Amino acid sequence: MSDEPEKTIEDENDGSLKQKIPGLGQYLIGELETIGGVLSGDPLAQAEGEFNVEVGTVREEIEDDLEESRENP
């Protein structure tokens, strides 16, 4: 007998959603920073926002690839 609870499909889906939130959050923050930089005329804020958008996009792609590799070993 094991003390560990069995994993269900809902647990696995919940985990993948939790993993996608950081990438999406960074993407959204980057978009807001980019808009703020444009409106305020601050090129550094705009560049930092664009960087965060790119990093958020890459994180989402990596998370998707990891999820696919777990499903299809």
C-alpha cells in the first residue's frame, strides 16, 4: 500500500495549465510594458517590453514541446 494519491487526468490537465501561466503572464506584462514605453516615449521601457514578449513566447513554446514529449515518449 502506498500513501501517495493516484494521479488522475484532471490532475495532469491542471498541472499543464499551471505550467502555461508563467509564460502567458510574462507575455502580457511585456505587451503592457511595450505600450507604456510607446505612450511615455521611453525607449528602454519599450525595449524591455518587447524582450519580455519574446521570452514569454519562447517559454510557451518550450512548455508545449515538453508537454508533447511527455505525451508521446
